[in-house]
Amino acid sequence: MKTNHIPDKEFLKHSLFEGVDVEFLRVDPSLCNRGAFQSRTHFDEQELANLAEALKSTGGNYNPVIVRPRLAGGYEILAGERRVRAAIMAKLQVLIMVGKFDDEQSAIITVTENLQRENLNPIEEAEGLAQMAGELGLTHREIGELIGRSRMYVSNKLLLLNLDISVKDYLRAGKLSDGHAKAIVGLAKPQQRELARKAVSHEWTVRRLEEEAKKLRTPDPTPPPYHKDRDIALLEEDLSETVGQPCRIQYNDKTGAGELKIRFFGNSDFEGILSRLRGV
């Protein structure tokens, strides 16, 4: 059955998907192949077995798997690989929604669907976002708009790909959280490894890891500039209290020009500065 009606999924209502005709079919799940934009690598066998039993009791899936045709035949899965795997176990046909989605649309569908999974680990999510940025050339702001997140959210997630491989493994295994990773992402990799190991061994909270990471960050060797103008010094103190981080003002009393510098020691500090400035 062909139709231009797209199921009730918010991201598919974006103007980017206007004019895409879709068709609903029931097919053998073996015709559905893993998608090129899929970053998920682990599927819990027990969860798949439970889903297969559920499909048997209902006679199949009612939430369609989203696919696009492959030139070599069959279909590429854009969203719903778990349902396809369960249908194979249950020996049932699978309901699919077929659309001629281009690469940009396909990546958006896959990543957005993955972001809705509760058990998606931070590295899988970051790798999916990196595909959208690298392969499709989208800016962080554009990606955020398409997946319903802020630009800062996307930028912070992508920073996780700079982590040491051992730290990434901790994140994939669920031994460290997203917050733990943000606390050490700006450190040298040997420091990341050591702090991550201690955090896992001693079950440190995010706050404890942030405190330990702050101790390792290189202090600014340049002493604060001396101000003949006491008013500027007082203004520095006032600004530092407002944003919660050290502030320095360099001012030319002859031209009136100058600059304001705000120091921060990690992503969490930077996010705090932005929050305070937006509230001013």
C-alpha cells in the first residue's frame, strides 16, 4: 500500500521529509539488512527473546520498521533492527515502511531513533552524531535542530570521541556515566586513564571526579594583571562572583578598548558559565 502519510514520529514531520512517498509491506525479515548509519553494535539476547515471544502473541509488529530499498535488492534498515532480529527468531514476517530516503534523511532517522533508546551508551550516541557531522557535513546547530537537541548538547557529545580508548570502553560497559566522561575529557590521555581507573575502582561520584580532575589541570602561569584602577579590580571580583569562575579585565584607559577573559576548567564549568550568563 503506497501513501504519502508518514507515521506519528516527530522527526519525520520535519520539512526535510516533505514529498517522500512511503509504502507499507509485510516481508520476510531476512530481506532487511543492517543500515549503513547504524552505530549500535550490541543487542541483548534475552531482550530479543522476550520481544520475539511478544511478537508471537500479537501476530507480528505493529510499529513498522523504517527501511529504504537497496540497489542490490532487499531493504536497508533505518530504524527497527531489534524488531527485525526478533521477527527472525519468532519466524514471522515483519511490517516495514519503505521510503526512498536519501543519505541525509536516512542518517537522521537512524540517529534520532537511537537517541530515543534508554540503554544507548554515550559512545554509540557520539559515533552516530559524528556520522551526521562528518558524512553529511551538517553543523552542530543543524544536527541539534533535526534531533530536537541543543547545539551545545551535540558539541559536548562529540567531544567524548576524543577520550582515551580505555575510558570509552568504561562508558560502553556502563561503568562510567556521561557526566564522568565530561569531567575528564579535557585532560591528557594518560591522566584520563588514571582517573577513570580510580573512578571505577572506588566508585567515585561525578562531583568527586570533577574535583580530582581540577587538581590536574595546568594552572595559568601568568599572574593576574595589576590594575591601577581599583574600580576595574572590583568589577573583576563582581563578575567572577556572577559567573562562578575567575574573570580578568584587560583595559586600555587611553582608548577605552579592552577584553574580558573568563577561565573555566572543564565542560561542566563552561556549561555553568553559559547558564549563568543566560540568566543575567
